[in-house]
Amino acid sequence: MKKIPNNKAWFLVLPVFLLVAFSAIVPIMTVVNYSVQDIFDQNTAYFVGAEWYREMLRSPRLLDSLLRQFSYSFSVLLIEIPLGIAVALMMPAKGRMASVSLILVAIPLLIPWNVVGTIWQTFSRADIGLFGWSLNAIGIDYNYASNAGDAWFTVLLMDVWHWTSLIALLCYSGLRAIPEAFYQAARIDRASSWAIFRFIQLPRLKSVLVIGVLLRFMDSFMIYTEPFVLTGGGPGNSTTFLSQALTKMAIGQFDIGPAAAFSLIYYLIVLLVCYLFFTIINLQDKAK
Amino acid sequence: MQMNKRKTLGMTAYLLFILVPIYWLLNMSFKRNDEILGALTLWPNDFTFDNYITIFSDPSWYMGYVNSMIYVSMNMAITLVVALPAAYAFSRYKFVGDKHLFFWLLTNRMAPPAVFLLPFFQLYSSVGLFDTHIAVALAHCLFTVPLAVWILEGFISGVPREVDETAFIDGYSFPRFFIRIFLPMIRSGIGVTAFFCFMFSWVELLLAKTLTSVEAKPIAAIMTRTVGAAGIDWGLLSAAGILTIVPGILVIWFVRNHVAKGFALGRV
């Protein structure tokens, strides 16, 4: 749709702007303020300039959790996107079963995040949880509380359980929007089901997948509550993701300055990745 | 036929994957603590409603649910009221800084929560809103509003501009046109947006916990007190968890017919 240039439209946007600015700008300026000071208590603080930024970029602990964060987010995307598309393709298209499976698939999205943590905490305990107990029963030595690899696997599995539904529902609605005529044309051409998927369904899913990838990237990058409840970041530091490392630093050790500096670095990274993603997609759209 | 069978099989497997952990929570919520810790049983040996009775008879427990509901509904109302005109503006007009504003709105979802909690606490304390429902509702607007604008913009763009123009020629003023003609046309979009607001506000814990202490404490924060000196009261914790899932199922039941269209965010 062609848009009419009209600056009076700002009046319609103003409420949103003010509302979001109230909760966004003051806190972020406060964090910027923290990040350039060495804070001892409420009344004693020294201006230190960019020192925290330099120190944080050299700190191995935080770089470790950043690396862990990236590999986690990419694993999440790598599993959830294909699985979500597959689930969407498998979901019944109409009738009572469609409504039922829609509701069941959506359930994990509506559970408070700490409850998700609780569910998996109990479900995968080796002694009293069905999942952990079954794994041990078939001879796999599994204990997420003591083995770093198991803990990582459990957090990943929990995320897949929790969020694949979002991708599935996004794709499901994308698929429903494809006109029947497309499939008829494909049948006349005797297209294989792979060809139908590759040349009809996948291109029409692009716009919803963009949203899905962005949401999943942003949210998995700042995941906090679920692994905190599930493993508390352990064993060792194996599941201490960025948010948690920062919380430990800011609240546990009261190193607010460095934590703030790193938060901002981290914020900029997410911003940059999303911006690049957006720009690439937009460029592709324009090229068409 | 072969294809359909495979599909049903795959779907069943996925649904089992989703439902079994929830069943486990449900199963535990009907057990006493010693049974939970004693042995692994697929069905409660000693079926009990005690955990639920504890929750429903203690105001400090069930008020948590009430508090959560209150701020979630406030958040839905505020979000819709401000996001509707904004989405209309983004969909119909070009204005100075529109693209940047839109991206800026979305960036607010990306802020890492940990270090921002302290400034949030200070901000809301300084304006005297600490421990009120409205504080949590406003704070949650930070991520529900951008999403709402995004979703509604998609739906509004689906309505042809001729509708607006005809209404103006017929002598409708903008507010009257917007409320009487436009809103009914995008009502499924509004329903879906409300659902998304619910989804993201109901599940959020960190901000809600930070901005409240007694009066407006959300259920998710109250749940943490099942961790006592004698260890965790698993039964009570499970029952509380099950009760947090129920409102979500009710909400999705109401919007089930619009979900397919709505999850596409009006954008397909």
C-alpha cells in the first residue's frame, strides 16, 4: 500500500512513544551512568570513563559466557526452526482435531517461565523424575545436577519443548494462508511433495519465519529464568548464560559498574545482529 | 495415505513430547511430599487434594493469582489503547522518523533484563508506583506495546484505504470512524493482540518480582516460598504450577478460531 506523507501522524504515535520512553529511556540512561563510574555505595562513586568497557572486553569469564550464549542461541535456532516447520506441516488442517492440536501445541507458550523451569527440574531428576529415571533405567548415565554436558542438554531440551510451538504456530498460520489453487497447479504439474514444500510452501513462510527467527534469537540470547530455576547456572559454570553471569556480578558482588558496561556491550551485540538480519531481509525484498 | 499416517504419527509424537512433562507436574500435584520423594509412581498411590486446598484457603497464596490477573488485564487494556492509533499511523502514513521509531520500539525487547532491574526499581519507586499493579502493567508495556503495534499494523494494512476515504466523504470524524467502523473490521486482530499481550505479560517474572513486594506480588514470585527449611514442598509447588497453566488454556480456548490467522500477525 502506498503511504501518504503526513507528519500529523506523529500525534497518533505519541502515546506509544511516551509510554515506552518512560520505561525505556530512564533505565537505559541510568545504566549508562553506572557504566562509567566506580560505585562503592549510594553516596560514593568515582568517574572512571571507559575503564570498565576496556576491562570487560578483556575479561575471560564474560567472554566465555558470551561464547556459550552464541552457541546456545544458534543451537536453539538450528533445532527449533526445522522442527517447528515440520510440526506445522504435520498439524491437521481443519476439523476438530485442528482446534485440539492447536490448543495443545500452544500450551507451553502460556506457562510462566519459572514454572517451565520447575517442570523440567522435577521431570528430569534422576531419582524422582520420569525422564531422568527412564534414561537411567535404559542404561544411560544421566544426572543434570552433576554432569555439565547433561545440564546443557537439559536446558536445550527445555528450550525446544518451550518454544518450538511458537515457530510451529507461526508456520501453521503461514501455511493456512496459501490458496488452494497453488496446490492444484502443483498437482497438475505432478510436483513431488518435496518440490511443493521447496517452491510453494517455504517461500510463503518467509515472512513469518523472519519474525520467528528474530523473536527466538532475542529471547534465547537473554534467557534467564528457566536455566536459573533448573540448574542455578551449574554444575560449575556450564549453564551460566550471559544474563545470569551479569546478575551475579551486579547483585551478588555488587560490581554494578562493570556489569552495566557489559550489559551495554551485550545490548549492542543483539542490536547489531538484529539490525543486520533486518537489513539483509529488506535488501532481498527490494532485489525482487 | 502413507503420507497421512506418517503425519499423524509425527504429530502424536510431538504432542506426547509436550504433554508428558505437564502430566508429570499434574501427577505430582496430587501426591503428598513423602510419596514424591519416596519412589517413582506414574499415578498417585494416595490421591490427595491437600495441595490445592492449601492454595485456595490461604489468601497469601490465591491473591497471587488475582494480582497477576489484575496486572495482565491492565497491561492488555493500556497496550491496546495506545497501540491501535499508532499501528494505524504506521500503516497509513509516512512521517519523519517512522522507520527509526519502529526499530527503536522493537529494540526494547532486546535489553538484557539483569542489570536493568535496579534502575527499574529506582524509577518506579521515585514516582511512587512501587508495589502497585499499574507499575507492573506499565513495565510490561515495554515489550507488549512494540509487539502489539507490529501485529496490529499487519492487520490494519489488510483493510483497504478506500474504506477510510469513503467514511470521511460520508462525513465521519476521525474518532467516530475509528471506533464505529474501523475497530469492528479488525476485531480478530484485536483479539489476537490481546492474546499476545497475555502471553508475554503472564509468563514474565523478573520485572514483576522486582516491582512488587506485598500488595501486588505475582503468583510466580509467591511460588518461590515453597522452598522452606525442610527442603522444597514439591507437591504444593506442582499444584501452584498447574494452576498457573489453567488461565492460559482458557484464554487460548477463546481465541482458537482466530489463532491460525492471528499468528501470521496479519502479515501473510
